[in-house]
Amino acid sequence: MELPIIETKGLTKRYGSLTAVDGLDLSIGKGEIFGLLGPNGAGKSTTILMLLGLTEPTAGQARVCGLDPSREPIPVKRKVGYLPDSVGFYNDLTALENLSYIARLNSLPDAEARNRAREMLREVGLEGAMHKKAGTFSRGMKQRLGLADVLIKQPEVIILDEPTLGIDPAGVRDFLDLIRNLNSRLGQTILLSSHHLHQVQEVCHRVGIFVGGRLLAAGSVETLAAQLFNADPYVVEVSLLQAPSTLAESLAGLPGVSEVVVRDQVAIVSGSEDITPALVRRLVAENAEVTGVQRRTYGLGEIYQQYFENNLKENIPHEKSSGLFQRSFAGLFKKR
């Protein structure tokens, strides 16, 4: 069995009385895109700093590419590429000059440095802008240039900390496509830290839900949904022109159905198995005037909200982080 490329056990970081990261157990396999999801102040960036060997843990341990970042920070940095939320370049130098300089800092000879810089600019879609000064670049272009910077040393692991902050929607979509393509073609492990739920869901194979310095859960969206909503994992919503008076009783008699709620022109049927085929047959038999049948799926928004609410019920004393969550995520859970 292949060892995880990133692994932490009991990883903890305290600043005085504040626990920024609390007993983190995390395992990320080679070639995964893993999303570390949480509000501002949840401990994501502190975790990244410990993985990079840029801050010492108070307790616990981490292994990155088989190395201990606390004891072997330089070898870790040789294997890991890091893109912070705000990356800086020499504004008076062109994109190619910036990358060539960075390549030389990574011990590449001058000729190879320039060739590698050109190759990476092509990789991130900036070939046509390589002779433009970095100071003229938009935020999205700078993030692409930052990704090219990360790729210069051909790392085994790429860590991206809030990489889409301040980028317009089209730029975000292009950047996420770029990450997905790089992972698919090059097989690099990518750790993506973000508080944007839909972006994490779109690009990541697995997600870690981080609140108040604690990792509450980790897994694919499908796995987390099954764990949270296992009582009635299958919910089907039926739109009707008119609901027969006996419809609720009839549908409730179907095998696997646990609950039927009929309101106005909508019937919501919950069950322990996929009841859609049997449900449609019964609706036809009842001569119900159906205008739509849709199986409900649980997205990362519902999953995150559920874990957060469970976290509050357990009275975990992370009031500051809880407030940050409410401010960061309140708009995502409003009914549309």
C-alpha cells in the first residue's frame, strides 16, 4: 500500500491561549486534489505553514513526501511548490525575466532556466504575455504567473492558499480548469485551501472540513453526504399540476419510502434506497399530472452547514472562528 504523500498526526499549534490548529489527523494520497475548506481564521494557513516547515508545531507531527518539515525544512521546500494568496513579482521585469530569475534561484543553469521559464509560461497559458512586464498583469494573470513560478522546480506537491481571491468569475473558472488539467496530465498532488465551497467542490477529489482549528470530517462529497444524511439518503421532488387527494397515502405504501410530504403542487418523497423508478410508475398509475421529477443531491453547502451545526451543538469553544464562519458563509445558505 502506497504511503500518503502528506500525513499529520495530532498536529497542533498554539499561540498563547489560542489554539489555531487542534490535533489534526490528515492523510492525502499521491495524485489527489485535496480541498482544505473552512472560513477565515479556521487554521488552514497555519496548517500550511507547518507543512512547509515555516512554523514549528506545538505538538504532533507531520510528514510531507516522507520528510519531517520541522527537522528537514529545506528538503521539503525542494519537493513542495507553494502559492500564497498574494504573490509578488518584480513589476519592472517581464514574465519571462521573472521566471528565469526564479529558475536560477532554484539552481538551474542560465540556458536551462530560460527554457524552463518559457515552458512553464506555455503550461499556464501565458506564452503570449511572456514579454510583458509583470506590473501590467491583472490579478488573474499574476496568479497564473505564480503557478508557473511554483512549477519551475517540478515539485511533487503543490500547495495553493486561497488562490482565487480577487479574480473575476471567468478567471476563476480558467484557473480551476488549469489546476484540474495539471493534475490530470502531470499527476501532481495538490492541496487547495479555500473558503469558497463551490470552487472546492468543482475541482477537488476529497475535502477536509475545517472549523475552529479542528478537522471535522474528510472525504469525497458523496461520502460525506452519505454519512450525514444516511437516515434518508434518497429524496425525490415531484412537481405536479394537481395532486390527487390520495397521493400521499399511495406513495407512502411503496417499498423503501419512509416519508411523503405533499404541499400544494409539490410532493417530496424520502427513502432509504433509490425510489425514483417505482415512484414514477406509481405516479403514472395514479394518473397524476406530473411536470417534473428531480432527485435531490446534497452539495458541499448543505454538508458544511450540517457539520458546522453539529460542531456548535457539541459546544466546542471556538467562538471567534464560529463568528467568522457565520459572517463568511451566511449568504451561501439563504434560500434562492
